[in-house]
Amino acid sequence: MADRDLGELLARMARTRVNRRSFLATSGLLGTSAYLAACSTGGGGTSAPTGVPASQAPGGEATPAPASEVESELFVYNWSDYISPNNIEAFKEEFGVTNFVYDIFSNNEELIAKLQGGASGYDLACPTAEYVPGMVEEGFLTKLDLSRIPNVKHINPTFKGLWWDPTDEYQVPKDYGTTGILWRKSLLPSVPASWKEFYELVKGEGSGKTVFVDSMGDVFVFPLKMLGYSLNSNEPNELEEARKILLEVAPHILALDSDTYGDKMATGEAALTLGWTGPLGQELADLVAEGDAGYSVPSEGTLFWMDTWVMLADAPHPNAAYAWLDFIHRPEIQAEETNYNLYATPNDAAKEFVDPEILNNPAIFPPEDVIANLEGAQDTSGNNQRIDIWEEFKSAIGG
Amino acid sequence: MAAITRVSGGMPVRPATPGRLRSRLLTTALLAPAALWYLVLLVLPLAIVVVFSFGVRARNGGYEPAFVLDNYARAIDKPDPFIASLQMAGLGTLGCLLVGLPLAYFLATRAGRRKGTLILLLVIPFWTSFLIRTYSWMIVLGPDNGLAGIIQGLTGDDRFGILGTPVAVLIGLVYGYLPLMVFPLYVTLERMDRSLVEASKDLGAGRWATFRQVTLPIALPGLVTGSILVFIPMMGEYVIPQILGYGRTYLMGNALVTDFLEARNWPSGSARAVGLIVIMFVTISLYLWFVNRGRKTREVSVL
Amino acid sequence: MSAPAVPKERVTQLPGRRESRPFDRWSGLVEGYFRTHTFLVYLFLYLPIAIVVLFAFNDTERRVTRWDGFSVKWFGVALGDSVVQKALTNSFIVAIPNAILATLFGTMAALGLQRVGRKVRLGFDALTYTSVIVPEIVIALSTLVLFATGFDVIEASFGVKINFGHPTIIAAHVLFNTSLVLLLVRARLSGMDRTLTDASSDLFATPWRTFRQITFPQLLPAIVAGFLLSFTFSFDDYVITTFVSGPGSSTLPLFIFGQVKRGVTPETNAVATMILAFTVGMLLLAQLVFAWQARRQGRRAEGASGMAGIITEQSR
């Protein structure tokens, strides 16, 4: 307490969210001067990477601990229903984790906002990959000791060394997929195979029957890819062209909805959706079997997303967390995940245990040539022009 | 009002100091918990918001210290969500009033011994989850087996829909905010002295005149409270329009979510929020002042 | 407002006096209108609820908007689902203390505000309205920042680590709900008959006695209303709870909203139905108990005099 020396305090501060630290220094709401002094030495914003190895923080030991030291609790913060209950039970049994807390967030933005606001207490979280670099910079994550996660060797190299985590030390891939076009064959003159065809249909037969998911990054894929640009483009003139297209289709859109579009497609209220593959295995399962519903990865290329496991910097149960990360990438366990979630696994060894129907579904496991055409998403949420266009688009929907 | 001069609290004036001191202590004790909560959980967070509003977005989102006015400039530049919210909240409040006032009146004056049950029945629906209630409205109003479907069958118009239109949003709003309008009205009307109404009628006043000169003034505090409790939160509402309105309107609530969650531009969101708060605050003050012009009693003067 | 010379209670005691003595030729219509309107409103309120209950018996895997047949399986799922049960428990753990605190603080403040000068009252009012005005996401995020920063400071200064969890959620909820109760009680106070309180203090009753026997019973409807609303808000809240909750303290709305991403299942409907059944059941039970009690005490079966009496005025 009073014995805490300045060095220890500084080391702790280095680990804490930089923006909060800076805020404290500026607003002066809390008057502990020693604290403020410690803050102001580090102040200056988040423009420079923290550089302090997070593994030195109490949260991430550098030395492996034997399995017998696995704590009896694990706190996971994840999307809903994203882990197979069978796997959870198996894990609990094997490692003696009696309290497996699985809390849910409903979108990435909430997770990130909460972390940036200072929330803590969880061991593992599942953000989408493009947010990882930011989280690393802000010091939210523990640098992983890969020697404690031997099963990462099964992961296909395509998913390693990617721009969001070049050394693969901050995240472990969970699953991946694409953003594309869902269609109802019987309600359209033709099945769209490209963004261009999609564009024509939205203005034509699909007018008033099209749903876009309420996700800025995904929606921008459509105009940018159609024009042949990168979906992460920050070029003002490219974005301006995208804007025109978006405003052109806006009046034809039925709904901006990330959650119930599967339902709308199933009832026929919608014939087209710019969205994801989730509904194929659920609301649309019957129609897919009949051949009346399907999913196209547009020929011009589209977004490739990857969900990742990360360990938070102040994880209270690091041993259990490591145990989980290694456990989840055992081939049979990974296959169970895919069979449950219907999302593709990046783990090669797992493929032999995956249900063949799922494995051979090109919407879930895109073939090689399609993968070549995919572009990973970046975090473009800081681009004001994009935000302005997005707001304008949202205001224009439905005419 | 009363014959004897009173100090606050209604105690007769006594020269004894201990009495006054005790009275002050009592007042302080009464106000302390709420005051503490307001200070720590309202004033401080809002101070944070104000500080944020002058900052800039940190590289990865969030807040970075600075002192710029850009955020306010941008907020002023984009008034559309605010106007859309005003329209929606205005109509929604009106809807709640039209639906809620007769109900409150009935409960307060005609329901007799069933009052308690009916009041409870008013809130019980809200102990189910908001989301599934709203989804149920999607079924009720839907094109499949719901109202829209029925009307489609009747009129033969294949494209008729209620969901996705402002009507659906309005229904959802009134549904969600009704208790907030009814409860204040109820607690004021229930206190109403029926003998006044009787006396008024006995003296020959018409029904409408009685309503205007006896009932309405008594109901006024409840009316004001109710309309504020409904209108203000509606200004920030965005989930109901998103689900029942199919996300076709862009409101202040959406704008704040865009800023705080999608763009993670806390300074921008904070500036918009501060702007909204200030405007709403001024509006309420004007509203209250207007309503209480010429009123003598200090009770009604604030509510 | 001018108070009547005679307290209301005496007037309504007059035997044989009926409230709805036809006053003019519109009387029947007007009364009829009120009845119909009320009936329609309750129909409006419970129609979606009926659908919720109905679809709890939906024999489907995921889709909650199409009827696929009758089944009670989802009730089984709900009863066996420890996650849902934990969420439900958390909801109660948060909502009840919150309602109690908010009602207490709000009522006390309302009473206290009767006794202060204009300036203080206006200041308080400003705060009350501000708490209603602030959009949820703004207060949620800023409260999170405040807590996180505050907890860090406390940990650094005193070595005590405070975690996010039930207390943080309760604290955040109490803010808005205190204002709610405050506004309700004040609305009630503003129309209150002061002659009784004046008479009471004229007769040198202590403030506490005056409060207990005169003021409090008259305020009771507002206090109960405030309690109910506070509980309801907390039970149903999503945004604020999301931001200030911690591991293991997720409430039911968090669970349900989270489910939306993967499809809300009828399990949620089953949970909601069980909650409804429980509350309505308790309500009926309370009614029956009071009616039985009243009959036992030989009073004319005015029905649920106890229950209704709690919410109506009871100045005896």
C-alpha cells in the first residue's frame, strides 16, 4: 500500500489503457498528485506503441506452468453460442475447471468500447481480427507464450503471419468466413454471382426486397469491390465514388438488419441480402436443401473475416486460459466447433473430423481460387469520410 | 395559504434554535443519499463527457486529450438525426398521451377496488424481455400471419407492410413507454378530490368546463411529468426503430451508437451528447416555465 | 389549488352515494367510452405477451417467427439451462436492491425538497431532469470510465481491488430510478391536501408522527408506483448493464440480446412465460389471500381491500 514504490506504480501504469491514463492527466478529476505525476510521464496519447512487453505484467507468465496448476475458474467473453457446449464440458472435466463463466457480448464494437472504457476481469475474449492491432497497442492483451500452446502447429499457414498479428503472438485464430450475397432463387430472375449483378438486381427485381447487414465495414465492401478498389481504401475519391453507389441503392433497401435477415429471407420478405453465411444452416436450411436459397462469394472479391481468441492483459486465471487455448485446437475439438458453429476452422488437422457436408460446402469452406480473391479487413473506423458517408447512407435508406 | 406563518416543513415558528437545527439536519439527511448519487454517478460522469467532447479520437478509438472545437462543429453540421428524433419523439409522446390519459383517468376514478390489480397488470408485461416483446410485435404486425398479412389478403396488395414504416415504430414506442405516461398521471389524478368534480357539476358547469377547470389543473403536474418522462427518453431511443422500423430511420440514438461504438470516436459522440443534453435541458426549462406561469402555489411551480 | 373544507374521506362515506349518477345525456356514452378504451389498452398490452407465451410452445429449432408445431420441450431446456438461470438470478439480485434503494432515496429526497428554498430545489431539479435527459449509452460509457479510473486509483492508493459486478450495476441503475421515484412522489405531493398536515402540526404532533400517519399513507401510491417502475427498469435494462457488468454478473437482457446474433430460440419465450406465470400467479394468490382474510374478519367482502388498499389511498 504505502510501500508501493514508484517503479512498481509505473510498471502497472504502463500496462493500463493509455487513453484513460492520458485522460486522468488532463482532466485532473482525481487529485492524487503522485499518481498524476506518474501519469504525465507516460502521457502524450496512443500514437506510439506501448512497447512494454505485456508478458511481464502479472497477467501473462513467461514460463509455462504445469497443468496441475490450472485454476478452477475461467472467464470467457464471447459471442453467443459460439463454443460447443460439449467442448466446454470436456474441458471442465479434463482440467478440473469448475466455474466456466461464459459471458456474452452482442457485437465487436461493444467489446472494444468496454475494454477501452476500462472494463476488466475476463481471461479470454473473441474479437474479430482487425481489432487486434489496436488492442495490442493499447496494452489490452497478453503476449502469448506459444510454447504453452503446442496445438497451434495445426493451423494452416494461410492464417498465420497476417497483417494484424505478424508474429502470431497476440491471438489464436478461431474461425473465419466471408461476407457475400445471400439469394432466393425463386424470387429473382437470376442468381447474382458478382457485386455488379447484385447491384443491378437491387435496383431492379430486388428493389424493396433487399437487406444489408448493419455493419459499416461490410457494406463498404460492395461498392469498393465493384469498382475494383481495395475494400480498406481510404482514398477520398474512391470513397466518394462508393458513396454515390450507396446513395443510389439506398432507396431500394428494405432493411438494415444484422440479426433477423435470415428470417426475412426465409419468409420471402427479402430476396437478397448483403450478409453472412449463418442463416444457411438455420432459417434457410430447408430452402438450401431445395436449391432455392444460397450464398455467393462475389467474383470481384470480398471481405475475409477471422475471429480470434485473445488473452486479456490482466487475466485472473492465466493457466486455465492457456489450457483452453491449447485444448481448443486439438483436431477433434476444433472439428466439433465447426460442426456446431457452421463456421470454417483454420485448423488443418481438424478437417478430417469435420462433417463432410460442411467441409464440402463452398459457402463455408471457400475453395482455393476463391480464397485467393479475398481481402482481409482492416479497422477503418477512424476514417471520418467513411463515417459521414455511412451516416448519410443510413439516413437515405428506404427513401 | 395558511393563516399561521410557516417555515418550511410546516412547523410553527418557534424561537428555539435546537428545533431549527434539527429541522436542518433532517432536511440534509433526507437529501443526502440522492445528492450523493447525483454527484458521483451523474455529475462526475458528465464532467468526463464534457472533457471528452473537447478531445480528439485516439488512434485506435477512444479519447485522446486535446482542446478543439471540431467535434461541436461536426455535430452542428449534422442536424438530421436530431430532427428525425424530434419528430418521432413528438409523435410518440402524443400517442402515449392519447392512449394513456383516458386509461389513467379510468384507473384513478372509476376502477374502484380493482385499481391495484390493474396497476400491477400494467407493468407485468415489462417483466418479460424487451427483445422478445418487440419480436412478438414483428409477428403481430408481420406480413406472414400478422396484421399486414391479413390486410394483404383483404386488399390484394401484395406489397403492403406495416413493419418498416413509421406506423410500426409508433406502435412500438407507445407500447414501450406507456407506463411512464400513465403512472404520473395516475398518481396525480388519484389524488383528485371527486367532490370537487361533483360540486362543479352541482353548480351547473358543463362536462367540458368541469374537465377544463377542475380536472385538468389537478392533473397538470402528472401530465407534465408524464410527458417529460416519455419525450426525453424517446429522443434517445433507437432500438425500437431499428427492429420495427427495419433500421430505416437514422436517429440521435443511432448517431450516438455510430460515434461511440462504430467509429469509436468518443469526442465526437460526447459533443453530440452534450449538444443534445443542453438543448433538451433548455427545452424542459422553457416548458416548465410556460406551464407554471401565473401559478401561485410553489408545489406546482416546479412540476 | 384550493382545498375543500371537508376532508374527502367523509364525503365518500355517505351511504347510498353512487359516483356515476347520470349527469347529462352523455354520461352513459362517456362511461362506456372509458371502459372500452381501458379494455382495448389492456388488449393492446397483452397481445404481444400472448404471442410470447404461445411461441414458447413452438416446436422449432431456431426461428421464432414461424409456428412449427406444438411442443413443451423448450420449457425443459430452460429449466435445465444453468446459464439462463444464472442470468435470471442476476437480474433479480440487481433489480430488487436497486428498487429498494431508489424508492428510499427518491422518496426521502422528495420530502426533503419540500423543506428547502427555491435555489436548492431548482438545483436538484436540474440534476433530476439531467439524469433523465442523458442518453443511456453516454451515461453507460462515462460511468464505466469513471468506475475503471476510480477503481484503479483506489487500488493504487489503498490496495483494495474492486471488481465490476452486481454492485456496479446496482449503483448505475439506482441513479436513473431515484429520479423516477423522485418525480413520481413530487407529482403526488404537489396535489396533496395540506390541511391535514397543517392540522397535525398545529396539534403538536412530531414531524415523524405527522409523516407516518398523514403524509405517508397519502404518498403510498406514488411510492409503490415508483418501486414497481424502478424494478421494471432495472430488470429490463440492457445498455447500462452491458457496460458496467463484470464476469458472471450478466443479467437476463444481456443473455437474450446476445442470443440475437445466433438466433433467439423459444427458450427465451419459455423463460418469459415462466416469469409471467409466476408473477400473475402471485398476484392471484395475493388477491385470494386478502379476500379470504377480509371475509374471515367479517368485513363485507369488498374484495381485495388489502391489495387494492395498498395502492389506493388508505388514510385510516
